[in-house]
Amino acid sequence: FNLSTTIVGAGIMALPATMKVLGLVPGLVMIVLAAFLTDASVELLMRFSRVVGAPSYGAVMGDAFGWWGRRLLQVCVVVNNVGVMIVYMIIIGDVLSGTSSGGEHHYGVLEGWFGTRWWNGRFFVLLVTTLGVFTPLACFKRVDSLSYTSAISVALAVVFVVITAGIAIVKLIRGQILMPKLFPAVPDLASVWELFTAVPVLVTAYVCHYNVHPIHNELKESSQIKPIVHTSLALCSTVYITTSFFGYLLFGESTLADVLANFDSNLGIPYSSVLSDAVRVSYAIHLMLVFPMIFHALRLNLDGLLFSSARPLSSDNRRFGVMTAVLLLVIFISANFIPSIWDAFQFTGATAAVCIAFIFPAAITLRDPHSIAKKWDKILAIFMIVLAVTSNVVAVYSDAYSIFHKKSASSNA
């Protein structure tokens, strides 16, 4: 459950929007391909870990590339996890307090229940969530302390998927759903570049490598890690495919970057408002329970980056408390100023996440410091690096071009 919780986070909310960009067929194929490559990269990482008895991802990087390799990995984990947790807060704010897109306001759950009040505004809701939920959960020092919250979070994700699928099937039977786009529309070169903006979202959806070692270290039988990884990836891929398919089927070209925001309107079926609120509230609570798993890895890697020679963080309560408070404050402030989860996903997914998930495990394999890599391993490593670098360089360019083009257009207007 801890590993599945690490994987099934905010990515599930942005995946239906990737179907809108890519079309159903390429989008679903990409989800399966991303799962396969993630499984391969984790297997390579753990194989090199076993050779040297490395207790962490950073230790494997340090063994292959020295001090700078370890530090680079820690920087990437910090950047990725901060970005992911900002996304979590943005989604929680969207769900509970509402969001605006294209000049249209999508009402949050609390707005729908009580109307617009000062206490259900985005800032206050996120402040209460940070102090009342995130802070207590972030104070746990061991991953296994979060096993129960992780189990609940996975169950809530499944509830979200079941309700979404049920609504889509009912509407499909009633003939209320149009045929979705199977393949992307590419009328010009700009449309081709736009396709690559979906890649970082897919990459971010499967990043779990930084939590594999902490979970492995706390297992009674170390051999259990392989079936745990396979089971988690299979479960999460099923959730992703189901959500992407039925989410895009439900809303089509109206699918927003955060599909939860689409559930603020009448779905055209009995008990629409009840089901919409159940979907949004269940997933908001899910994200609140996922948050501490990602935060745990963030805090450990930042501590290793800043205090590499200090005593373990778990034995220094003052350092532990200060670091926890500062990180929560930074994430809280950022979530109040970044407007969209798509904006946050594009850059963290195209930079830090792709390094953690594919480039670093592939680089370790190609360096092969202990001569254990097979020919197929090196071919796969080269494929992962070429695919990751090419697609994400284009994605960063496309994201930057899109942002500056929008600014230029607004200033001219």
C-alpha cells in the first residue's frame, strides 16, 4: 500500500487531460509503456543495490558516480517531490474551494454546500488542511507508520475510479456520450509540439523509485520487494487506464487539466450532485493521505543534501521539526500562487521526474561499476535515455513556448 500510494497521487487527475491531447489509443498505449519502463528501471536499480548493499537510491548513485552523483539525485528528488506536493495542494484547493479556467469558475464542494464564504476560500482551506492534516502526518519518522493511511488512500482511489466508471457506463447506455477522439488532431506543427506536453504527466505518474529502498529496508523478507513492485504497478496501471478512459469518455474535449474540476456540473444522471461530491471528496481525502509518503522522501533527501555529515534525522528532533515546518510553509505558499496542476506537472515532470525514473537508473546500468549488466540491460538503458531526453527536451521547449506565447498575446491585446 505504501508503494501504491507513492505512485497513485495527483497524476491520476491529469491523465484524462492527456487523453484529450493524445487521443485514447496513443494515450492508453503510453500509460502501458510507462508502466513497463518503470518496472524495468526499478529492477535495474534494485539489482545494482543488492551488489553493494546500498540502503538508498542515493547510495547506488554514489557508488556509480561518486559524491556528485548522490547529490544530483537528491536535488532531483527534492525538486520533483516539492512539485508533486504543490500539485496535491492545488487539487485540494480546486476540489474544496473551486477553480477558474478559461474565464469560467468551477465551484468547489464547500462553495456548493455553503455558498461563497471567507472560511471556504482557497487560502484558508489550504491553511486548515496544512495545520490539521499534513502537519500531524508529516511528523511520523518511519514509512511503516503510514501503512494504515496508505491503505485507506488506495481504497479511496478505487472508490473514485468505480464511481467515475459507473457514471460513464450509465451515460453510455443512455446514449448521452459522444464518440471520443481516438487519435490526436495535428493540423499544424504547433499541434505536434503540443503532443509532447503530455509526456511529463505520464512520467510523473509512475515515479516511485525514491521510496522503494525505504520500503525494502523495513521488510522482514527482502525478496518481497519484487512482487510488491509488480503488484503495485499492476494495480496503479489499472487505476490509471480506467480513470483515463472513463474520465475522457465522460467529458471529452471539455476535460480540464484537473478532471475533478469537471465534476462541479450536472452529470445528467440521477443523484448527480451526490455522486459528484462523493468523487471529489473521496479523492481530496486520498491526496491528503498520500501527501506524507511523498513528504517523507522529500525530507530525507533534503536532509542528506544539506546535512550529509550530521547524525540521522530521526534522532535529531530539532532539525526534524525545523525542516518539516519550513518545507510545509514553502509548499503551502507555492500552492497558493501556481494556478494549474498542468503548469506544475509540465516542468517537474520534464526535468527532475524523468531523471529519477529513467535517466539515472539507465546511467547506472551503462556505467556498470560491478560488471553485472547484460547486453539487453544496456540496450534498454540506451532506449530509456534517448526516449526520455528527446521527448522531454521537446516538452520543455513546447511548455516554455506556450507560456511566453500566451504572455505575448495578452500584452498585445
